[in-house]
Amino acid sequence: MLIAVSGARAQTNALTLADAKQIAFERNWDLLAAKSGIDAAQAQLIVAKEFPNPSASLSTAKIGNQESGTPLGNGLWERNYDSIAAISQLIEIGGKRRDRQVSAKAGVVGARARFLDARRSLEQGVTKDYVSALLAGENVRVLNESAGMMHHEVEIAQARLKAGDISDSDEKQIENNADIFDLQAKSAEAAAVQARIAVEILLGVEKPKGNWTPADTLEQMVAFTPQVDASQTNGARPDVLAAEADLNQSKSDLKLQKAMRIPDPTFTIGAEHNPPGGGPPVDTLLVGVSFPLPLWNWNRGEIKSAQATVDRNTLALSKAKAQAAADIADAQAEFQEASARLARYQDQILPKSKKVRESVAFAYEKGGASLVDLLEAERADNDARLATAQALADTASAVADLKAATDAINDQTLRQ
């Protein structure tokens, strides 16, 4: 399957990590859903800023009375019907409108923070899955290389078998080990396809097949390590900022519910038209005000529910801050262990295992080493190269975790 690289807008089977991230930011389903949450929150802010619509009323009384005509005539407007037209407007008092808008604004901030947190988690997920694809591909390369070395030993063993230097069973055992490496390489190829499919799922590919090749290397993945700024607070993490916004919104909702105990008046202005019957015509102006009487309902249930939400969000904020600190500590420990392990494999174990394998292989060709020594050296070198690749992947994954754990956004980015 061809993947569209967003930067160059070209079709290619090679995919860099940067292009994978860009595609995921544009097409990932979960991120798009999080983005729609911002639109929903902004819609609520629009609702909070709108005034309640006025109510218009028109009523006519005395319809159907005998002799409805008046000295002015018997037309609809001249009859002695009592007609009243009025307009009523609800006015919110007690700061309800302000509290509702503050709550809606906090909702927008929270939605943006959750979107940025989803983007942060997506970037981390894409990076780690990309690293897994690289590791799977490196395992395929190492196992194919080991199989190639063993096939070379098979050729040497066949020549020595013809010369009578080794037994037929020794030659068959070398062939079996070469076949085992071949089978392991095939299994690693299947795992590599699965790893690439996992990346495509995060990229929003509708029919993922894993038909692409990573353009980066594990060595490039560990080249950059984010530095942890001790002066940076946990509050800069988008998940923490989302929890803070939720708490601020719930506090505004609590103030709103308390303000709901204050009755909102409805002002009415109208005109009454009453043509003359037995007396002079009466056209009057009506002015009135009405409001509910808070006798039975003091909104205690809603206030208690809003207070419970504030308490819950306070705990959620504390948990988010603790989780952010724990993520940083875990990522630092993970990176230190993986990078130290990688350095030891690259500087000590891998060079030694390669030297031992080459020495034993040379000695075996000359008849100075046993078959057991050869096979053990081949397996040890294969295991060392696989372990080095795993250490590279673990270090790259730790870099991604450390970057995600320390990812910070400023207030301007959150509110833009």
C-alpha cells in the first residue's frame, strides 16, 4: 500500500518518522474526535453569551357578547373586544450570566488542553510503534545475516565432509542451524509486517497492509534526548492543564447553582385596546414584573451536586500532577537503564562476540575448533546482535516516553 507523504505530497513506500507524525496529526481518528470536542465547547460558549429571547403575547376577551358593536362601528377593531398585546423579557440577575460564560470559557480551555494531550499521546504512540517496526526490521536483518553466515559454514562443512575431515552428522547439524535461522527470519518478517500495520492504524489508513519501509534508523532515534527542565512545573503538561480547566469550570458551575437561588424577574410591557361600550374608549399602557417565589425549592440538590463535582475535580487535578511527576521519573529511569545497557552492548559485548565468532569460525575451517564451539559462537553472536538491536529500540522508546512526559505548552498556545 502506498502512503501519501503529507510534506512532499508524494506517493512513496518509504516513510520517515516525521512524515508518519504529520500524517497521524491530519488523519488519526481519535485526534479528529478530540478536535471536534473543541468545536462543541465553542458552541457552548456561544450559547452562554446569548440572551434569552423575549416572549410576545396577544389576547382578546369579551368575544361573542351580544351587541359587540360600538358607536365607532362593528369592524373587528371597533367592537368592544378587550385586546391586550405584550412583550415579556427575562432578565438574569445575581451574576448567573457571568458565571455561565466563565464556565463555558473554561470548557473551551479544557477541550483544547485535551486535544493537545491527545496529540502528545499520539506522537508518543506513533514514535514507539515506528521504533517497534524498526526493531522488527532489524531483527529480520540480523537473522538473515546469521543464516547467511551459517550457510557459508555449510559450504565449508560440505567441503570438509568430502575431504573426510568431519562426519556427516556434523555437516547435517550445521545445515539444521542454518535452517533454524532461516525460519526465525521468516517469523521476524511476519512480526515486522504486524508492526508496520500498527503504525498504519495510528495514521488513519483504512485498509492497513504494512506495505511500507521505515526510512529512519534506530541509531537516528536515539540521537536526540530531551533535557528535563527542573524549573518547568507539572502544570505545563496538557493533561494537567485539562484537569485545571475542569476544576475551574466546576467552580463556576457551583457559583451558578448558588446564584440560581435568586429569582430572575420577567418584565412585561404592553398595550390594551378596549373600544367604547357604555363609556369612553380605553387604550392603556401596561407595565409589569413577575418572578418565581422561592418558597419550596432552594436549588439545594443542584448545589450539592455541583459541590461534589468540584471535590472530584480537585482530586483529579492532584492525581494528574502526581501522574505527570511519576511519568517523568519513570521515563528518566527507563532511559538511563536502556542507554547504559546499549552502551555496554555496543562497546563491550558486541565487539567481543564478533571477535570470538570470527576466531572460532576461522579455527573450525582449519580444523582447530569443534562443531560445538562453532555453533555456540554463532548463537552467542546472533544473540548479542539481537540484544543490541533491542537495546537500541528500548533507548529510542525511552526517548519518546521522556519527551512525552516532559511535553509542555504555554498559556498562549492553549488559548489561541
